[in-house]
Amino acid sequence: MRVEPDARESTEERSALALIARTALERVGLEVSPQEAAHPAVIEAAHVAQHILRSGPPAPERLARLTGMLDRARAGRTAAPAPGLPWPAGLAEPGPHLERSVARALKSVPDQSIGSGVPHRSVVAGWRAPEKDAARRAVALLESAWPGAAAELRTVLVQIALLDGPAIDGFTDFTVHGAVFVRRDRLTPDADGLPGPVRFAEALVHEGTHTRCNASSVAARPFLRPMEGDGPVVATPLRLDPRPLTGLFQQMVVLARSVLLYRRLLADDTGADGTGSDDTYAAGADPAVRARHDRLARSAVEAVGTMTRHRDALTDHGTAVLEDAAQVAAQVRV
């Protein structure tokens, strides 16, 4: 994996992860097809199978629970509505595997509700018709501005889930690999006037990059050398709480790709409609796009600088990605 997207490599990684999931389920006597094995709910079942096997042969009641999870995963996959996008990724409705993932995520993010009166809450939400339209416009924007990123996202995204509530802006979870979670207000303009489809296109690049990093580090080559525990924790641009180096590394790649997205938007005086009107949206003429680019670019410089100070922790693969990100940051004027 490098900073520039690569649909061929991401397809190979997805196939490798599907094989790992099939193998884990076969070890407890359950079989799935290669296509089923790439679904986030089936991958969750494979993680459960791996966990069960660590303590020996599965007890009948645990195997029955796992079989039920797999049956529900198959039923949900069969009943899933048509994607509604020019990609195979589905606009996911609430489901048990997605809801369990959000519950895990809530435990890992700082609770900022104390003293604010704002509940520490995020739930999986259903898609409304205007949100589906905005998502389609975001995909059209990506296809026009950055075909390479769009091609990679076609291979890594299986389900796009909406979040309702203030606690989480967006996340990925390797336990349900292939699903990405984005807060629904990313489909609407922000306070600075950045259009919803632009914001959502950025969110897809952001969460898709985390998905690709997770796959590459497992199915291909790791980015960081083995270390005791999680290793050092460091300040990062995108999180208030200190993060391990793997979190910093992924943020660096996310920021570098996000900057490249906005550079393409700024260079394109006319492009796909990002506003929902019938008029062509000129992203390059939008001051909100420039402001967002500049903010992300400063964060990218910060991430590269911190990662460079810890480059001894990187493998050769990780160092190559750091050098890619450094080239993006070198073009930033701060």
C-alpha cells in the first residue's frame, strides 16, 4: 500500500482477508462462499470463531450462537436493498453487527458530555431519501475528481452506515471489516458552507483509507515493527486523546490522501455537481474548499513531522508510505 490508491492491490488484500475468514469458520465446521466471506457480518462471525478456538474446541452452546450469527448475516445480506450507488457498496440499514460495532466504538472514545449536557450517544441510523441523493452526488464527485480513489473505494467498501448522535464523527472497525461509519450531518453543508457531498466524499476517502490500512497491515506487510504492548503514545492531529503509533500512522495516510482529494477539487474549475442543483459545481472556485484544504494540509504536516521522529519504529513498507506522505506535506505552505 502507498499513499496513491491502488484498486488492484486492494482487491488482492480483500481476497486474502476473505480466505482468512473462511478458514476460521471452517475450523469450527462452518462453511461460507468467497463472496459471503467478504461481508462485514460474516467477518464478525469469523472473529468470534477465532476467539472461541483460543480456548479449545467450541462448546455446543457457543457453536450454536456462532451458527445463529452466520444465519443472520446471510439473511441480512440476502435482504439488503439495492446499493443505490454506482458502486457495489450498500447504504446499510441498522443491523446487529453494525450496532455491536458502534457499542464498542463508544467505549473507546472520550466522553465529552460531562458538564455539557450533550449525551454521549451514537446509533446506527436508516438512510433518508435526501441523504441517499447526497451520497450519490458525493460518489459522482469522487469519480470525476479522483478516479483512482473511486476505483479503490469500489473494492474496499461493502457497507456505508450512517451514525446519528454527537459522540462519533466516523470510524472503521476491523471486526466488521468492509463497513464504514459516518455521521449523517456529513451529508449536509457545514458552518463554513462546505457542501454536503464534498464533506461526504472526504469522509469516504478518510474511512476507506483506514479500511485499506487495516487490510494491508494484515494481508500484505505490516507498517510498524513489533514492539512491547502498543508502544509509545503520541499527540495526533485528529484525536484529543494520545494515540499509539499505529493510530498516528493511519492518520498520516488519511490526511495525505485527503489533501490530495482537495488539491484535485481545487484544480478542477468545473466538475460533478456537489450542491444538488442542476448546475455544474465549480469546486475550485469555492473558498470553503480552499479553507478545508488548508486546514487538512497543516494537520498533514504535523502528522508527518511526528511520524518522522518515530521512523525507527517503521518497517521498510511503513517508511515508503511515510516518504509518500512527506512528499505531499512538502508542497504545503504553512
